[in-house]
Amino acid sequence: MNERNLAPFEFLPLTTDFIYLRLLGDYATKYDKNGLFVHRYDRLLWKREAALESWSLKIERHLAEVRNVWTFVSNHFEGFGPESAQRFAQRLGFELPLPSQAEQNATEQERAQLDLL
């Protein structure tokens, strides 16, 4: 999708009671010309404010018509999918807390125990 700052598609006609949106970004940003990783994807690298605004406005128009909105964000969209999802949710009026630093640093066993709580 070359239109990085636009939401080029509409959700019409609606055929379900939910909206499914995937914000993928540009996979070309993952590797350099030698095939080596360019980014670690642990923080926002480039903000796509116009794209988030455009998609949120389109979703807002249909919130009364749907029961759920499913939005998936890859790290390639802005460099850090979890924060991109959080920023997008905030535009729609929802709070989406990110894991605390302690949760991020937890071992696999500790994370499994947290899931049981």
C-alpha cells in the first residue's frame, strides 16, 4: 500500500456486525540492502498520524452499526505495534494499557503465572 498517510479503503458495504482492520505498514523497512535487520521494533520509529486519524474517522462512522472492531497492528506500521495499537485505541476513545516494564522483563514462567491471576 503506497498511500502511507491515507486510509484508501472504505468499509462499505458492511456485510458483518464487526470491522476487521490490519495496519501492516511497509515490510521494506525491516531489512537494509544487505538483508540485515534495520530495526528492533521496541519503540515508535516513525509516526503515521494522518493514517491513524484517517482510519479512526472511518471506523467512528460505523461504530453504531457494529458490535466489535478488531484492529491488528504489525511492527512495520510505525515500528512498535503495541504502542501503535494503543495510540489508535485512544483516538477512538478507548484505553489500552501497555504491559508494565516489569511484565515486559518477566521470564516465560513468570508471564505464565501472571496469566493465571
